[in-house]
Amino acid sequence: MEDFKNRNAENRENASSNETENINERADMTDQTNVPEELAVELEGVQAELAEQKEKYLRLYAEFDNYKRRSARERVELIQTAGKEVIISLLDVIDDCDRAEKQIAERGHQKDAVQDGVLLIFNKLRSILSSKGLKPMDCKGQDFNPDEHEAVSQAPVTDEKLKGKVIEEIVKGYYLNDKIIRFAKVVVGL
């Protein structure tokens, strides 16, 4: 009979422990129904933070890409205009060469070897500067353009086609790699 009492006590303990487990399971179930809501809120927060970080990353990447392009462009521009000051200072020498060449052409009947040598030197200087990107402006007969020309004076013209056009070039203008380094000083038809 004692065996029977022990078994009965064990059954009661098992039943009470099963009941406790069932209560715990039910409590877990109610917690689990709340958990997806909490996880959904947390998930939304994490997704919002991820989107914000992604946007920051894209902006930073775009900014860095713009910086690289800008610095490369500035580097190329610096290389192209590295000798700008030297070339600008040589423009006066070129002007003197042009004037000397006109004087030599006026005395054309007395050409000798010295004059030919001087003309060769002038041409060599011009070719070296043109290889560095120097180009003279062609102004005579063109429409007056205040972005390229500096009007020194105006002169009356008889031909209507010459009004508003450059009729004389006082000082030649120059480009260095397609950028104006000296404006042409001109006389405009009136």
C-alpha cells in the first residue's frame, strides 16, 4: 500500500509540475504574441538607421568623386598654364620681332644673309611658343568682340560692311591653350 501512496504522490507531483509547465507555456505564448510587435518596431528603427547611413555613405562617396574630378581638372589646367608668366613676358619680344620683320620687309631690295638669319630666329621663336600652346588672335576684319578685343579707338569708315568690325590691330592678342592671355588692342570702324 505504501507503494500505492508513493505512486499517488508522484502522480500528484507530476500533475502539478505539468500544470506549472502549462502555465509557463501559456505565459510564453502571450509573450511571443507581443514579441513580433516589439521586433517589428525595432526592425523599423534599424531599417531607418540603415537608410540614413546608406544616404550618408552615398553623399560622402559622391563628394569624394567630385573632389577627385576637380583636382584632376585643376592639375591638367596647372600643367597647361605652367609657363604662362614666362610666355606673357615673351610676348613683348614677339611684338618687337614683328616690328623688325616689317622693317626688313620694307627694305626688301637689300636682303642679305644677316636679315635671313634674323628672320629664321624670329620664326624659330614663334614655332617654339606655338608648340607650347601660344596662338595669335586673328582680328582684322572680324566683328568687334569685347570678350577678346580691347577697343583703343574708333575710326570712321566709308564702307558700310566695316562698321562694327576691327579695321586695324594695334597690339596683337594671344591665346594660351585656348585661354586668352592678352587681349588684342584694336581700332573699330565707326
